[in-house]
Amino acid sequence: MIKADPIELCQLLKFGGLTESGGIAKQLITGGLVELNGVTETQKRKKVMAGDRVSYNGETLVVKLAE
């Protein structure tokens, strides 16, 4: 869960636990290994909103706002 949206895709991968660091997240995104709502996304600073689905390496995060 995030406290406010939008959040950058690279930050979400890091804070969501799909990668160990922001640097690794950026490399994965620019390498075409991350999907946003079922479509390959290569913009590491792409804004992600509540309700979006982010997938990498067989895992999917659904973005939700914290209450």
C-alpha cells in the first residue's frame, strides 16, 4: 500500500519488495522486464496510480492507497 499516488514505477518495485534496490528496479524496467497493467513498460519514472497492476518475475502487485 502507498500513502499517496502517483508513485514512480521504480520506487514501487523497490518499496513493494520486488527488487532489492532502486537501481536494480531501473535496470529491470529499461530492460523491458516489467509490466504495467499487462503491457511492458520501459519508463522507469512512469507514474503509477491506485488500481494499477505491476508485474515482474511472476509476481504481481496491485497498487492500493493506505487508509
